[in-house]
Amino acid sequence: MTDSLNSSNSSAHLAEAVHTAVAALRPYLNIHFSMRLWDGSIVQLGKDVIPGLLLTINEPGVLPSLLRLPTLDRLIRHYAHGHIDIEGGTIVDIGMPFAVDKTAQRQLRKMSKLAAVKALWPILKAPGIPPDKTRGFGADADGKRRQTADNKRFIGFHYDVGNDFYNLFLDPEMQYSCAYFPEPETDLDAAQAAKIEITCRKLRLKPGDRLLDIGCGWGGLLCHAVMHHGAIGHGVTLSEEQLAFAKAKAERLGLSGRLTFELIDYRNLTGSFDKIVSVGMYEHIGLDNIPAYFNKVRSLLAENGLFLNHAISRRAKRRKFRLIKRPEQRALQKYIFPGGELDDIGHTISEMERAGFEVHDVENWRPHYEKTTRIWCERLTARRAEAEALAGPELYRLWVAYLGGCALTFHRRSARIYQTVAGKSAKGTPPVPLSRADLYR
């Protein structure tokens, strides 16, 4: 009883200290949301806040923990375990104003460090709770020591969480990649259909073309290419969940005679294909494997064939050799995409040309992916109860944080995404028309 009473008093004193500290800091804060503390009280963080948008602190020891060691990894783990929550919006609503506008940081710097420490000291010295370990890949999350067999392990960690889980926020075609919005008001389902169609157009698909999709996902692009462009399709994936779904879909649509799927690493592929597409797979191969990847793709491509590479990209480094990874990159590899690494578009194009490709077109879709990931985050947030029933609260929270974080990353231009079309040879007449006007009709 005494321990419980002491704990209650400590909790109440800490809540009072937070209110006092924020009152001292508020003239220097420019934060658009409020904070709900563990005792139910509301702390308005800025002068003008969005009504109802709340960052909820469910455990008294969270704030001391984060103030003493304010790392992204620690924040993610507290969130994954429910120590922190968001009400009245999504992580995008909380983070979007900070993604580009640095006003809040500049305003806070006007306060003296001594005054800030004095205001926060009662919180800093309070007992903190260590964030427990959460679902993470482990020491080899960056995939530096990867073997061929590791590729399946890395992919399974992300994609085999269950088709029903992805169905909560994806479109009917299960497109887990950037949509294409012809108009600002286009909804996500129509935008994903538009993405599939324009991708097929860029490949100049015609009846009878042998189309290979490396990293085919749930098979939506290939089914469309076979049904609407007369292609003969073959898709490869390393996700057993995706393979089962894609095969069942092809059977259901009556496409089995013109469309096949295979669980195989791209390095073990053989054959010849008129067109090759890879959507959202390039990020998984690892930077060290890029030359081998493009050489392999080129060896599979028929003469006068076309290859479309659709990939997330990072900004080129100011210094050629930079060994330090950004915190968000380390978190992404640890919790979501083990083995994933982002290339910059300049290096991608250079490696394509070194492999013997001629690059015909490069198109930036960054605003499209910002919108796509924001909608995914909103959809998954809206179906929270179903997601937690399927995958558990921890996995739901990690995915919401990941999707919202992606939207913010694309908004502040830390990540980009490009569709790049290349041909096998630079000799003779290229397999694309002089004008691309037909693509956007």
C-alpha cells in the first residue's frame, strides 16, 4: 500500500512538474498539438494548437526517459509498446509542420540553455522507464554480410506479416508501391490503376510480349498487362504469402495459361524476355549488388527490349564517402526493411550505363509517393482494431509509424522515387518513339 501511494504521489508530482515546465517553455514553443498526460490532464504545447490533436503520454516515466536519451530508436520503442499514442489524427498530422518548417527549432533556441535546464530539471531527475526491446531484425539488419539465401529471409520479415493485414490499407489490386495521381482529386484506388497502366505504356507492351516482373508482389501489374495488353507474363517473388495470393488470383481470372509465378531469387533466373519491370524491388538488393543486378537483368532482356526500374531514391551525398547513416535509415532497416539500402538516381543511371543499357526516360514521382504513403497511414489508422487483431498492437504501431514516417520523408525531400526506362543497346534505332505524348493521353 505504501509503495502504491508513493508511486501515485510521484506520478502526480511529475505531472505537476510537466505543467510547470511547459508554462515556462511555452513562449518559446511553436508546437501545433497538445499533450495528454497519464493523469488525463491536457498540456497545451504551443500558442495556437489544432483542437483535438493530442500526443498522449501513457506512462509517467516516458518523458524522463526521452529527455535523458532523445534518440529515434528509443522513441520508436516507446511508441511500439503503447507508452506513447496519438489522438485526433495520425503521425503525419503530428510531424508534417516540422518536416520542412524549422520555425519551432529557431524559436526554442531563443531560450537560454540554463533556463531550459532549470525548467526541465524536475522531469530529468524523475524515474524513467526503459523502452523494452520490440520486434526488430537484429544485428544484420543492414544486410552487409548477406548471402543469396538471406534475401528470402529479409523479404519474409516484411512481406509475410499476412495478406489480410496489407489488405486493410492497400487498393483492390494490392499495389504496395507508389501510386500515380493524374489529378489532385484522384482517389488511391484509381491512382494505383493509373500507375499500372502508365507503367505498361512506358514498356510499350504489345500482344505476345514476354514480360518478366522481378519482385511481382501480389501480381496486380502482371494480371493487368496480360488482360489489357496481351502480354505473356512471368512473375518472381521471395514472399510465400505473395506467391500464394498471385497464383490464386491468376487462376481466378482465367490467366493461368498466359501467366506464371515463381518463388525464386532473381539471380537464379534464366530465359529471355521482351520486357522486364521491377517495381519497389531495387531497394532490397543492397548497394554492393547493384552492378550484378543490372548485368543479370540485361542478360535476361531480349534485343531491342525495354526495362523499367521503379525505385525509391535518396539524395546524392555531398561527400562521396560518408559512413554515418541517418537515424531513420537505421530504424527502417532494424524494424521494417532489413537489408534495404537506397541508391541515388545519379548512381543508378551510371550503373545502368556501365551494364550496357541506354537510358531513355527518368521521371520523378516523389509527390505521388508522399500522397500514397499518407493515405496508407490514414487507412491503417482508421482500421486500427482490425490491424491489432490480425498482427498485434506492436506490429500495427510499427507499420503506422513507418508509413507516416515515409510520408514525412518524401515531403521534406529526404527521399525521392523515380521510374527509369532503359533499352538494352545504344546502337541503332531505339525501341521508343520520338515523342512520349501518348503516355499521358
